[in-house]
Amino acid sequence: MGSILFKAIMGMLAGVLVWALIEPFKPHTVNFYSLEWLAFEQKLYWGWAIALGGSVGFLSGYQRGSKLKALKEGGLSILFAIIGMAMAMGLLAPIQMLINSPIGVAHYVGRVVALTVFGMGMGAGIGFSTFVLRRGVQGAIGGLIGGAIGGMLFDPVSSITGGIMLQLQHVGPNQATEVGTFGRGLFAAILCGAIALMIGIIEALFRSAWIRLELGRNEGKEWAIDKGLMMIGRSERADIPLFGDQNVGQEHAIIQKNGQQYTIVDRGAPAGLMVNGQRVQQAMLSGGDMIQIGSFNLRFLLKNSKVPNRGPENLRGMAAYPAGGAPMQPVPGMQPMQPMPGMQPMQPTVMGMQPVPGMQPTVMGVPSMQPTMMNPAMQPTMMVPSQPGMQPTVAVPAQPNLQPTMAVQTGMASLVAIDGPLMGQRFPLAGPIELGRESMQVPMSNDTSASRRHARLEPSGMFVNVSDLGSTNGTFVNGQRVTTAMAKNGDIVKVGATSFRIES
């Protein structure tokens, strides 16, 4: 709504500016039906068309894109507003007699019709300057309503201001004088402001789908999805431009409209495309979906569709398994594994379970055949599952040439933000920290994709234990959504719209 009001204010200023430039050249005759006054009024109309087209077109281009696009749309809006004005002038010829009629009602109706057609022509020109039929129709409707409002207020405004000026100048009732200067200035602001306001309102009412920028540069900006294909990227030619982040490709993604369905497609940018926290190549969009491109969060909105209150995901509270795997289910008849005499029972090493004292947990992505025991007094073991009818599986000593890997702490770990608003900042991991909008250690209060208490990171030797705290959009380690995981030096942890690299 703020952008619509700003557009109306720009229209008012444009109208008053034209009036201030042309008013000094008004005719000196008091015969308001003369050709001199007719030519003077036409100069005002042409000036308003040019100024209103340029200001509204420039502002619309700037709101949808960049300064370059604003200049382009501003220039095209002036050209098309002039064309629309010329067509409106052709339609006004038959009703010129009504405007010049001495009969009050006929004169009033003629004035309203004339300014309605004038506003329609100007609004259509501004809308069609984008070469989008839908915007042209919306501009014509908005201009028509705004022109009608101005036409209906012309005579009342002129009468009120004229009466005030007559009293201030002490003009007698039988004296003929021109006192419409102030009234024309006020009418210029009303007419041009009403046309710009109604164009903005009609555009907002008629849009069926749009994108709102919720996190990133120029937060709050919106783009209507009113074309069959909308480009998102860092290019000046993009329909939805996202500047200031090198992770955003020149042509990062496109939104395709097919009837009432909207599909977003990744154009192959290295940073990828995420929808609701999941990396996708393409996805059907629903009202309220969150699109993540680089450090930007974009909300896809549909008319008459509320943003859903997303509940817990299906995997919340469960351990995450590499490469989409699942925990092993027990086989009927299979005996549980028993340790060798003198050994402690083997503890599970799946992510999210507690490791054996003196033993490093299995790191995500490391082959399961690698030894993980850190106690030099013990040899690593391999687990061989038993088959039905066989003895219970026991821990069998590994091959003699298989040496355990020793954990060596190389120094304090740190989190380095590699994208988003915190890009380049380093946060030491001297102890456990929490990430989220309420974090005291990492400022993420503006990240609407992050939960209040999103994830917990705790250093553990040469590793960092990453635990999701029940967040809505999930926690990711190297692109994989996890509940708990052990991350190592160089791994990428993504929380909300920010990715952190672990550095020791």
C-alpha cells in the first residue's frame, strides 16, 4: 500500500509542476469559451500526460527493477501517454459542444466525460508502455476511474476556490475577472493524483500472483506475476532483479505460468534453487511457498490464499541418514549382536546417538569400513551380521594392517558466513552456541527463514556436533537435511538463509 500512495503523491507533484509552468501563460480575456482558453487547457492536458506518464512510468520501473529499467519505462510511458492522449482527443471532439454549453448540467456532464476519456487514454498509455496487455487494460481502467473522479470534482473545486478568491480581492458581483488560478492548481493535484492512485489500486486488485522479497536487499518489494514467463536473476533484464549477491546468477531461475499453475525452474546457477528449504531443479508453487536464491528469501503469494502455518515436518525428531538411507530394520529370526568376552557392548555410531567414551563418532560421509576407535588399547572391529540359524554375531578383530585414525585437535573451530547478510563474518566456536533469530552469539534476527531457536553447534575434538532444535525449515550439512550430525573442517552448515563453513 505504501508504494501505491507514493505513486499518488508523485502524480500530484507532476500535475502541480505542469500547472506552475503553464499557468503564467494563461489568456487575459475573461471569455472562458474562447479559442485562447481552449488552447490553454489543451496545453495543460498535454503537459499532464507527459509529466504523469514519465513520473508513474519511472516509479513503476524502479519498483519492479533498477534505475536503468526505471529510465526505460519512464521514457516509454511518456511516448505511450502521448499516443493515448492523442486518441482521447479524437474521442473528445463530439462532446466539445457539451463542454461549451451554457446549460449548467450539460456543461458538468461534458466536463466529467471529457476528463474520464482523458484519464483512460493516459492510463492505457502508461500500462501498454510495458508491452503487457494485462497492464495496459489495468492502466486504462485505473485512468478512467481517476479521470472521472477529477471530472466530478472540477466544478465544485472551481466554485469554492473562485468564491474565496473573489472575497479576498473584493470583487463586486457585476465585475468580470479571472479568479481560477488557485482552483486550477488544486485541480491539477486532484486529477493527476487520482489517476496515479487508481492505476496503482487497480494493478494491486487485479493481480492474481506475486512475489514478495522478505529477506535481502530492498526487503518488502513486490513483483506481480503477470506474464507467461518471469526471469529471476542478477541481470538488468530480469523481471525480478536481485542485486548485490554474487551467488545469484545472471539468469538464475524462471517462473512459468500455465493457466492457474505456476512452476519455478532452476536455470543451472551454481548456488542452486531452494523451495521451502529443499534444493530443487523445478517445483510447482503454492501460495505461501518460500523461494531461496542466494541470500534472498522470496515469498510466493496467490490471491485469496493465506500463507500457511507450516507444522512440524515429517522427519522432525528423527535421525538423518546419508544419501537418503534409512535405519536398518531387524530381520525376523536375527539375533542381536553380542560382544566378545571381556569387551564392553558396542554402542551405536549412527548420527544422533551417543558415542562410546574415548571413541570418535562416525563422521557423515566417511565409509563405514573406516575404523573409528580412538582408544589405542583397543583394535577396531567390523560388524558381520548373522543369518538365521547361525550363532549370534560377535565382534571380530579387524585385519592387522587396518590402523585406527587418531583425532588431532588443530585448534579452535570457527563458523565463517559465506553468504547472506553476515557474509564474511567469523564466529569462534569456543563452546556450544545456538543459531536462530534469538541467538545471542550470531546476529540472525532479520532472517525470517530461521526459527527463533534453530540449531545448536557444539565443538567435539576435531568435529562439530550439529543438532537441529525442531526448526521449521530445517538444518542442512553439505546440502543434506539433518537432525543431528557430526561436521568436520570444511563442511557447510546452512541455517535459514545463511550458510556457514566450519574452519579449524
